[in-house]
Amino acid sequence: MNKQDQNQPSWADEEHNSSANPDFQSVLGARMARRSLLRGALGGVSSAMLGGFALTACGSGGDDNSPAPAPAPVPKLQKLGFSAVPKSTADAVSVPAGYTATVLFALGDPLTAAATAYKNDGSDGDFDNRAGDHHDGMEYLGLSADGKPDPKSSDRALLVMNHEATSHAGSERASAFVHVNGGTNTLPRPAAETDREVPLHGLSVVEIRRGGGTFSYLKDSSFNRRITPLTPVVLSGAAAGHALMKTRYSSTGVAARGTLNNCGTGLTPWGTVLTGEENWSGYFFRSATDDAARGNDKSVAALKRYGRSQGAASRHGWETSGADDKYQRWDISKKGASADGSDDYRNEMNTFGYLVEVDGYSKTAAVKKRTSLGRFAHESAAFSALVVGKPLAVYMGDDSRGEYIYKWVSEAVWSAADANPADRIATGDKYLDKGRLYVAKFNADGSGEWIELSINNALIKAASAYAFADQADVVVNARLAADAVGATKMDRPEWCATHPTSGEVYFTLTNNSNRKVEPTGSQMVVDAANPRSYSDSYAGGAAGSPGNVNGHILRVAETGGEAAATSFKWDVYLFAAEAEADASKVNLSSLTADQDMSSPDGLWFSKATGICWIQTDDGAYTDKTNCMMLAGIPGKVGDGAKKTLSYTRKDGSVMTVDTYIGKAPTADTLKRFLVGPVDCELTGCCETPDGKALFVNIQHPGETISSATIGNPDKFLSHWPGNAGYGAGGAKARPRSATIVITKSDGGVIGS
Ligand code: FEO
Ligand code: CA
Ligand code: CA
Ligand code: CA
């Protein structure tokens, strides 16, 4: 859950970056010559470069003696083969003619043989045994007919998906739809309500099988599993066992309880799933006198930078539900007498904010928080193209206004044998615990650099805002370290994804109401990589406050195509805009009515077709259309042109900003594919390896709900998917987040 920031609830997407980092970089040198990763036609890409879990041949038994990697499928789609879906405000899912969208797995659906059908009237409990809420990032893990890992299988699989949050009005504490009477918004929160809300969060692992041309999920599969904010997890990497991680739960700082606000995902090359912990900070309460209780030590600066100034209220008030540790852990005030925090939960928030590795195939494998990759509001994780004998990179965004883009480079070099290992989590230890963490700086000349966040960096050692002790301190407080090295403040980095043949990495920058021509306070001035600031009055809408209203998608080409490169070239693949907007200032990618969009967020490339799937989470264009999903066939960094934007300041003076815009899409290379129901967000996307089924998550339809109106279904903004015939409730149903599966009536490949 994470709406357009103009109307966001108070706990989401907060801005805490008060650093003085430049967001307009001086021209440092000539634009770097592009060294293309592509050596020629798409077919010239080596299979070694593209090797990896999803592309690797595998015996049906999923044993360790798998054959050599199969030839990499080459994205073959040059032209989108469907008719664009019009914008829509209907409370329904729209897909192109010739396609079918079927609801597969919705909030509350049972995940055990014993769990009952979801009544969807607020009386269902036991969410440990049911689908959680707010379906988000999702990955497809193939299974052979006899239930072994088989990445090539298009008939049987596990979906591993995030349940990010739960629907509630911004100022209310209760998740209205899961309580009969909408729940209790005053404190203390009843324990029974908290016990119901906590396991709405986390992940589901659910088995699906193809039959009769489409998929259904298996209620009683032995693979089915929930991971919640109470599931035991292991802290791994640089911060494991560090003083910053000690809590009453783990006095040695090596373990933590659960995962929270899981947003985007990433499929590792060895077949596990990385899940990103995003807006976790808002769940914690901190007393109004905690600065003094902490002796105003350096933890105060860190808490403030991560959104928890003293007196911060928690999103749900779970800390008020009782004396049990499972409630008290949500109160991060210093209460104990210990020097190290092992007698309270003052350090509990340091155990959240990571990419967390989950082995969907194994209920016994450890769930590990990969602390070396940094602590921030994680979205997805995109792996670099794999090259045997070279390190691998993981790209990451931190979603908050003015936060940064990061990269991890493994110390270990890629071994093809690791595409199908006996112990997947041990393989994660190999690539995700030891390496280097970098943050991006975007230069005005279209180049960029990766700056290492190392305790040995002189700027980090000398930082005045925070005294870093060691590398664990750097990764736990990555935002402060990135501030110290002058990283570029971005327009809310959401998902990132790697182009399957070029290896270029795409980042959605969803919007930024604080991007200005003449900023005040901690607002940001327009710069080359975040060049737009405008108000959206052009189509008869209210002008609102100027900023980057609609967002953009930026892409990066590493120097030499090397994952470990410390420099890159960038341009903007697409500027999101309404089609009617001024083409010289706003609609810079010349989007038509079949292509226009606002607030790109989810981003994912199909390996079967090479389609770039773009999903929106918007509040600026929702007067004309619900959130949507588009298919794009992008080119490459540098295929467009430099553009100079001109702004007039209040005193009449003119400022100009150069930016770099990718080649404008055509009617064949960018089209709207899907529009979701009212008040939803599209997020999470994966496919069968044959490309004939696409799985998509519809998050929080009708989320804008007040507990006071729970008894009046006519006031719900959405009744989906009940109104589409799924589950109980019919046309008056409480809305539910859900996974849908999209197939083509002729059985063909999606998008072709
Ligand atoms: Fe969960 Fe920033 O999206
Ligand atoms: Ca968003
Ligand atoms: Ca998102
Ligand atoms: Ca508008």
C-alpha cells in the first residue's frame, strides 16, 4: 500500500531526508561513450550471460546433477499484438479482447485443508492459515509433476507473494474489512484484533496447478505456508550479532521476529525469493521522552532519519494490546536498564528494513535477512545479467521522497552450478553476505557513478550527522551513509528490473510532490535525472502543488556491461504523463491516449517475450482512470536525445535543465494492457516459463474505508472481486486484494 503521495496516509512514504545532498549535479565531464552490452542482434547474446535459475534446464526431479543450461530464450516480440485497453473507472478488471483474467487467490482464502471458506464478513480469523492482505510482489517457482523444483515447468508451481499491509483509513488504526464492526480505533487495541491483523502481513507460499486451460490454487498443498511478522528469522551478513541488533528476543543480535510491510520481490539466480521490507518504520511507537531516555545518544539521529522521531505514534497501536513480548516489541522506547538493549525493544526497528531471503520450496530452510545489502524502504531486487566467473549485482530502490538508488556487488563470482544448488539458502550466504554496497550519483551529463558505502570511505568516517562505528553501522544506517557521500536524491525509487537481453537496469520513480523549481526547506530542485516540476491543471484538473506529479522510468547501462562497474550511463525510458499534457514540459515521451499513465511503480520484464510490464499506483489520474498495467518494448540507453527543459522563476529569471529522453514509444511498442478495479494498485507480476499465463496482483481495491461505514456496503468504493463472482458477498462484497491469472483465449503467449 503506497498511494500517490498527494493523498497518502500519514504513515506511508514519509520524507526524512534532510541531508544537504545535491540533487543537481554539476557537469563533471563529457558524456561517457556508450559501451553496449549488446554485440549485435539480440541473438548474439551469450547463454552464459543469461544463465540462471529461470533459464536453466533442470531434471524433472530437480536433483543436483542437472544438465547444462539450456539456450537462453531470446525475447522475440518486436511488436505488441493486442489492442490497447481504454482508461476506465469501472469496478472491474479490463484486459484486451481475446484475453481472460481469472481470480486465483484472494485475501482470506484458506491455505490448509482444515481452514474454512472465507466468509468475508469480518468474522474470519486464523489468518496464519489464510491468504494475507495487500498482495504485492510475487515470484513463480516451477514444480515438476512429482513436486520437485523445476524452473521449466509451466503446469505446476508455487507462487511466493508478499502481503504488504492491510486496508484502513489513514487516520484510523483498525483494518476495517477484517473486523465485523470495522474494529477499534481507540487505544488500547484489543489483543484479539491485533492477533488478527498481524498475520495479515508477511508472505504466502501457495501451490498452483494448470488444468482446463487455466490455473487454480491447491488449498491443501503441503507446500502452502504463511510467513508473518511473528515467524522466526535469522539475521545474516554484516550486521548479524552486532550491538545494534540486540533485543530482548535475541540478546546476541543474531535472530529477529518476522518480516513486515513486504513490498517488491526479486527471484535469485539460485531459486529463492528476496522480499523487500518497505514502510516498516510506521508500525513502531516511540515515547515522547525517549530522546532523553537514550541520553540523546547517536541512536536518536538514526531513528529520526528513519522516520521515528520521539512521540511517533504507530500505525495500528499493536503495542497497546498487552504485556506479552509480541505486543511490546512494537514499542521501541528505551525502557530497560541494560546498557546494550537486551532487556527491551529499543533496537527492534534495526531488525527491519532489509531484503529477506525465503526458500519457497522448503519449510525448514532458514528465512534470512540479508543485512549487508542495506537497511531502507526496500522495494524489489533486480539481479544483473549473470556471467560465469564474474560478481553479480543486485539493484535496489529506497521508496521515499528524496531517497536513493543502491547496488550490491557480490564478492563471490558466479558459478553456473549455483543455478540449481542442493542448499539454496547457503547459496544466498555465498552471494549476499559478503560484497560491497554502493549508492548512485546521477550526473547532469548523462553519466553516473556508484559510490561505495564503506566504513573506509573518508566521507563516511568524517560524517558530522552520525558517527559510524563500523561496517555494520554503515549498512544498518545506509541512508545516513548515503547522505554523507553525496548520493542523488530521487523522485521515490520504487521497483527496478533488468532487461533480459541488454542487461540494462530500469527504475520506476513514481512521483515526488517535493520536486520544485524553487525549493524551500528539504524540498528538492529539479535536476537532470529528476527534471520535471509542474502542476497537473492541463486537463481541467485542479492545479495542485507543482512537483513531479506523474513520475518517470529511468534506466542505467553499466560501463562495459559489467555488474561491478563503478560508472554508468543513464537516460529516461519514459516520462509518465496524461496524453493532453504539454509535450514540451510534461508529456516528454509523447504518450497517446492508449499509452498514458501516472505513477509507475511495479516493473518487471518477461523472459518469454522481453515485454517490460509497468504497473501504476496512482492518485493523480484517478479522476479519469483506475490504476493500470502497460506493456512496453523498450530500446536501450541513448536511443533518444538530450532535451533542455526551461523553467521561469518567480523573479522572471529562467533556469534550464538538460535531461536525456529515450526514443518515444510507438503504438506498437507501448500499450495499456489492463485496468484494475476502483481504488486499487497494480503490483507484482510473474509468468509461466512458456509465457502463456501471466500472474498479477490487484492490491487494496476500495482501500479508502472508514470503520464507521463498514455497516453500509453502498459506501465501499469497490466490491471486487465479489462483484465478479469470486467468493462470498456478491455485488455488496467487502473488497479483497487478489492474485489474478491472465491467459489468451487462443492459448498463445501473453502480449504476442
Ligand atoms: Fe510498496 Fe513503494 O511500494
Ligand atoms: Ca507506490
Ligand atoms: Ca510499490
Ligand atoms: Ca490529473
